Amino acid sequence: MSGPDADVYTFGDSPVAAARLALLAEVFEGSTRDLIARWAPARVDRAVDLGCGPGHTTGLLHRVSGAETTIGVDRSAEYLELARRDPVPGVSFVGHDVTVDPIPVPPADLVLARFLLTHLGDPAGAVRLWASTLAPGGRLLLQETARLVSREPALGRYYELVGELQHQHGQALDVGARLTGLPARSGLTVVHSGLRPLSPPIASMAALHVLNLRTWRHDPLARGLFDPDELDGLDDALSEIAAGREGCAPIEQDLGELVLEAR
């Protein structure tokens, strides 16, 4: 999608943002691997990774599901260029905005969308659209943050600021807490709904947040909302935590999970 109604991806697709996605893939590989292994159909001829970025989740989806072919879909030409640099047999990528109908993929047995709905202004509409990508008996797997908190001041403040920025863009940092209301009028059946509690590594999460901050602080809305001096101080504090500062309060995170099936 382009133009004034396009969903804004505040975390960007710059080299800094790409480095952040590589770290994100490492931190959350286990939880996503488990979701796929538990809920993929017994046989997967075709899998689709929506909002695939530079292809980390696409490769994971392909390996864990045992799909014959896997297609990653993303609107970022920069990310797709990165994804195609190391070809994997059976894996391909297509450039397309996942909120625009039709999504140019054949009917799939398994579709994954991880940390994607949080960036969309109409998540329920997206789920209805994504239902059209499923073959009969195919499953749509959703995984999103439902809760992300810390008593560590720098981490807690970061979550407040990024949550406010996403709110201003009509998005929700905690969309994972609202997944159960999304399948209405999608024609899909709920197979699984739940929360996965995590205690993610503090240093790695702080490193993720620093990379995010250095991207979204240049967003026009962020420049109007937040004090640049505060953002400088937050960058310093998060960098110290990422470097291994001891005694930090833990991070508590719940991932919302929803598995939907086409009958």
C-alpha cells in the first residue's frame, strides 16, 4: 500500500532495522519454532510467511513445517533483497503489501504472521484478508506481544514511548491481548488460543530496543511527541543494559497466540 492510508512501519527497513530483525529472530526463535511445530498441519505442501522481512522467519517456517515450498511476502524491496541473497531450495519471496487484496500466493496449507498485526491499523481486516490465502484445512498461525513490562526505569520508559507512538499511528503494542476478537467474519475456526509467558534475556532485548529507538525517533510523529534529550538519555541507558549492566529488573512478556483453520 502507498499513500496517506498506508500502515506505517515505524521500525523501518534500514540496515540498522535489518540488524534489529536478525536479533529479534534469535531471541524469539524458540517460541515461534514451538508454535509451528505444535500447530502446523501434518502435511504442508505450501507455507507462506506474511511480513517476512529479510527472511529469518521464512527459513524457520520452511524447516520446522517441512513444507515442500515456502513463500515470504513483504512490501520492503530492501528486505527482500537481503532475503534473496542466500537462496534456499524451495523458498521464494514476493514483493507485496500484506494488507492489499489479492495477496499473490497460491492457496497455502500453513500461513504464519509473527509480530505483524502490531503494525497494522485494522488487524481484524487483515485476518479476514489472510483467510483467503488458505487452502481447505489450512491453518493461520498468529503470534503477537500481549504484555511487555519491566520495573527497570529505562526499559519501562521505552515501552511507554513506543506504545504511545504506535497508538498515534492507530496501532497497538499489546495487540496480542486482543487476538481472540479478530476472527469474526473471517470464516475461520479457532483451533488454539492462549498466552505464552516469557522472560526474555534483558541484554538482548535492550539491544533490540536501542536499534528500534535509533530508527523510530526520526519518525515525524515521534519528533513532535518526544523530547530529543530524553531519547538521547534513553539510548545511553539502554546501551548500558545491552552491554551487560548487572542488577537490572527482569522483563516480563506474554505472547498471544492464535491458530485458525479454514474448514
